[in-house]
Amino acid sequence: MVDRAMVDGTVVDTSKDQLKKLLFGTYLLTKDRTMISLNFEQFLELWKEAMETSSKEETTSHPDLFFTNGMSDHLAEALRTEECLAEKYRVSWD
Amino acid sequence: MEKTDSLDLQREDAWFATNQLFRAIQLGFEGSKLKPLHAKIKMGLIKKAYEQHANHLHYHGVDQQRVDAYKLVCWIGCSVLSEESINPDTESDCTFKIIARALIETLCGFLGEDSRGKIVFAKETRELLLQMLIAEETQNPEHGIWQNGLYAAFHCSVVSLRLMETAA
């Protein structure tokens, strides 16, 4: 279990309860076992920039090319739960 | 659906999908013997991955209504992996392998959930994907795959699942 986390620039305790509260924050591990949070506002900014940058680039478009556009409602709902899907469907590597 | 609603939904989808990957990476490190070593994930990397993902959609002319979680985590995961070097010793663990396993487990988790538990890739399939990622990283691209190859593997699985559901 990681000992503490950096949330919006503040180091906080990451006991199980605290981690639950952080569940909807994306956290990244760093060398000293603390975590850097990517908060929702930062995330929105990155997403917006990415979308704006891409829309300016020249491209060869293939509008007739079909591949899945998005994901199922069921998966989208599951992503929003507290459950880690990687863990739920984990198979031992040994 | 209004365009603004669609964009809000996409942002949320992307946020939760990204969360799933990072939680899997965290669990991977917690369960490994490499606790002192961790991924050097930088904000710039995430930004780069989002841009590449957006460019990829743009290039292929995809008018995305909802985020494709499989595709997004492939791009982010491989961006993170591209910053990691690999330990060539097949018996030893390393940061690259832990992150690669977490990426594969995340994709398998998505597919497992998408199929309501019907399609859960076995260890051998996961190991094959891992070996292909390792081959790409160790300068053997003729034997390897990276973000698009990995995405295609899961994309075709999802399409097959939909076909079976439609036929049933």
C-alpha cells in the first residue's frame, strides 16, 4: 500500500478510506512512492488542447472507413464504478 | 445528442478510462518486488498521448461520439512504456514489464466486462501480447506490436463479440 499521495499539491494520507475518496482522481506513482495526482481540471485542459491541436492538422481522411466508434454503454458504466476492471478479470502470470 | 453533451461525455469517458489504467499500474507495482522502482510518468507524456490519440482519430476520419476506451489506454500505455527501458533478463522483472502487464490486464479487464465475463483471455494469450510488446522495445519490430497492433487485437475481439451477440 502506498503511504501518502500528492493531491492538488498537498500530501495526504492514503489509508484505505482515504484512497477510496481519491478513487476518482488519477494518480501516478513517483520514485519515492508518493503519487502525483492528475486532477480533473488539469485533465480537461490536456484533453481540450489535444483536441484543438489535432483539428488543425492536415490529414488524409477516410470517412468510409468503419471501425468502432466508442464503446458500449455497459463498459462506459463499468469504468465509472470503484472497481478496477484489470483486477476483476486478472489471471495469474505465473 | 447535442455536440456539447457529446464532448462532455467524451471527456468523462477518457478520464475514467485513464483512471482504470493508472490504477492497474499502481496495483502492478504494489504486487511486485520492485517497490522502490516506479514509472516516471510525466504530465507531458499524458498530453502527448492524448494528442496522438486525437490525431489518430482525425487521420482516419473518425467522428468520435464516445471515447474508445481500448484505443485510448493503448495510446497512453505505450506512451508511458516508450520512456522505460527493459531488462533483457527474461527471469527478472522490470518497470517496463510491470507497466506492460498492467496495460494488458486493463485491456483484458475491459473486454471481460464488455462480454460480461464471457471473454477473459487466458495467461498464454496475455503472455503472447507481452512478448510482442517486449520484442518491439528490444529492437525486434518484425516480431513485435505497439499501440496500433495491441489496439487491433482487442478491437477485433470486440467486433467478434458484437457479431456473436447480434447472431444469437
